[in-house]
Amino acid sequence: MKPEDRKKSLFDLAIFLDKHLEAKKGLSNSNKKNANIVSKCLFMCRNRDSGSSMGTYYLLVKVAMVANVLLQLIALNWIIGTGGWKWGFEVAVAILNGDTWTDTWRFPMTTFCDFQYHNTMGNVLQETVQCVLGVNLYNEKIFLFVWCWLWFMLGMNIASVCNWSSTLYASNSRLRWIEKHILMGNRTRGPDQVSYMQEQEDSRKALRLFVMNYLRPDGVFMLRLVAANTTSINMTDLICNLWTNFIQKDRIRNRFQNLPTVMPLDEHSDKSRKL
């Protein structure tokens, strides 16, 4: 992509996000009462205008994935038999101890079979012989793989739920992440501007207002999803564009004086090449 096309795309995306965030905040009181009845029933105050509905629904999907894996583990335990939830651990211990683990009562390789036959006199006789269940050699490996995979997915899904919960609802985490990208964009203006976020009280207050009241959890959630599918430079430019749009609003300019803007990284690169 050409630099000018990239710059325009990021600018257009920032404008779209700005309109979306402002529209969500501008819902009327009547819409607040009727917009999200299901969410209100489930989460009481977690309605659409709380700024966290998208993240909440995303976490609901993650929780549903955890529940789905748990149900599959319960079904697998029912199929394998009592203590099936720890079967894989038993196999691992057996392998470490050098014991035989392929011949277990869960998937026996041999069993006794009863069958009837006619002798030469025409009498029906019943015999019990030992039979080989060769298919269990494959069943055991298949179910062991499924057991390990389900436990792996359970751990990954639980870790994902914890990670996204911290990302979406820990205000300090959101604040630090946004501040990091704004500072990265701000460094391109020169060493005299590097630490303005830490030094100016108005900038600190404006940054908190930007994260907590403008972006809110849903805005940070959307930016996190974008960050997962693009580079850090693109993410920094996008957040810097949003920050510039935010501090240029009349209500922000009237409240905070002398807020410096940030220069997108591509503009700094262009100036460096010219020099």
C-alpha cells in the first residue's frame, strides 16, 4: 500500500470510530430504556450506553467456549468411565515411570468371548475363549488425543477470559496501553515533547478523559482487535488520529488549555527523509 493510501485509510478509520463512539454516547434516554433489555436483565447496569456492551458480549462468547469444553470433558468422562478426567495424567505418570500404559481396563486389548457351536452329534455346545480387541489399540490413542486436546483448549479459553477481562475492565491497563501509543506518536515531535504526558496536569486529565469517557471499554476493545491484526506503527497512528480528533473538540479545548497534538509516525518519516 502506498504511504498516502495508508495515511488516508487510517484517517478515515479514525473518523469512523469517532462518529461511532460519539453516536453511542448520544443515545437518548428513551433509547437507553429500550435498547438492550436482554443485557439489562443479565448484567443490570451493563447496558449499551455503559460503554462496555461489546466487550461483555465478547466475554460471554469466551465463557460459552469454556462451558462447551467442560461439557465435552463431562461427556468424555462418561464414555471412558469413572475417573476419566484424570486418565491423561495417569498415562503421563506411567510413561515417566516406564510402565505399560497401553493395556488398561478402559480399552482392554483382550477379553473373554462366549460362543455356541454344533458338534458332530448335533448338540449345541458353549465355549469361552480369549478374544483380541484390535480396534481398541486405535480407540485408546484417539481418545487420549481428544482428552489432551480438550484440556489444552480449556486452559487456553480460561486464560483468554482472564486476559480479556483484565484488558477490558481494568482501567489502569486500558490507560497505560493508550498512553504508550500516544507517547510513541508524540516522540516524533522531538525530545522536548517526549514527556509532556507525565509533566502536564492538563494532559494527564485529558488522557484519562479520553480513555474513560471517550473511548470507554468498547472503544479500547475495538482498538485491541485492530491491534491484533495490524502492526504497532499502524496502531500508533490510528490512536494518535483519535487523540487529535478528541482534543480538537470544542468542549475539550474549552476545558483544557494548550494541549499539544501528536504527529503520526509517517509524517515524521517524511520529514526525516526530506532532511
